[in-house]
Amino acid sequence: MPQNVKGRRPYRSPRRVQQAADTRRAILESAKRLFERDGYAVTTMDSIAQDAGVSLKTVYLGFETKARLLRAVWDLALKGDDSDAPVAQRPWYVEILEEPDAERQVRLVARNSCIVKRRIGPMLRVIRDAAPRDAETRDLWELIQSDFYINQRTIVEVLDRKHALASGLDVARATDILWTLNHPDLWLLLVGQRGWTPEEFEQWFADTATAQLLRPRNGRRATP
């Protein structure tokens, strides 16, 4: 009499799972390297497959389209790992929100965001440059902008609850200021085009944001 296997979980080989993860990571790393070197338009799925040492079919099975592959490359660059946790749950972002001192909080924004921008800077340029000519890439760029604004507003709202915002500055205007100072385009301009070091950018960003956003301590406003 045949054994009833209803409800039994399918067997998953740990070795095959690891091989699949390794293959996916190899494709993502090749795509990132070629996108950054050659640009989005020039880079093909076939060239990515060759660089990764896998079949073209494997690339398509894993990502379906070049636009979805670009999105996966961006997610990995932004988060730094394969976890599905959004930015709002990342330790570096939570650290900012939970910092009790307002000035230290703003300076953590500068420090932690610059750490991330070192990792994502080249891909930001790829996505921004491709957006005007590719609808799916444009959607991704717009999503990056909207998510980024929401994250900055959340930080400002925490500052506002501390009554730390400068006199006459409301949440909307303060968010605009932080969003502008922390915007990826500004990083690409000053670090990418003007040759600022990441350390110089971080110091300028921290000093300027502190001076623009916060109530002065002891009656004196910090100068950037």
C-alpha cells in the first residue's frame, strides 16, 4: 500500500540552495561591474551572463528582464546584504532615530549616509543617467527619490518632537533642507565631479545641517 505523503514538505538540498545563492550573487556582481563601467544601455544580459560565467538562460530565469536585474543590483548596493529588511529597519538608520541628542543625531545622519553613499554612489549615477531613456529605470529613480524623502522626513519629525528645530522652521521646510543636503545628486556633484573626499563631504554636511536645522546651543548658532 503506497505511503501517504500528503502534507510532507519538499526536500531542499542545502548544497543546492547555497549554489543558487552563489550563482545569484555572481550575476549581481557582474551586472554591477558592467553597469558601472559601460552604463545601463550598453550592457546586455548576454554580456552579464558571460562575465558571471553562467548561461544566458540562467540570468533570465533569475531576473526576467534587465530592468529587474538593475533593481536587484540597486537593492543589494543600498542594503549591503541579501536581507529583505527595508532601510527603515536597518541598524544604521534605527541608530539615528534612537539617538537622544539632537546634534549627535544630525551628525549620525551625515556619518551613516556617507557610509551608504560610498557603496551606492556609482549605481546612483547609472540609474540617474538611464532614467530619461528607459521607463522602468525612470520608475526606479522616482521610487528612490520618494523613499529617500520619506526617510528624511522621519528623522526631522524625531527632531521636532525633541523641540530641537531652529526657530521658525517647520517639519516641511526642515525636511526640504535635510533632503537637499543629503540628496544623492549633491554627493555626485561634490564627490563625483568636484573631487571632494567622502570625509570632506561628511564634515561639510554635518556642520551645515546642524547650523541650518537645529536651535543654537547657549544662544550661539554653529557655523558650517
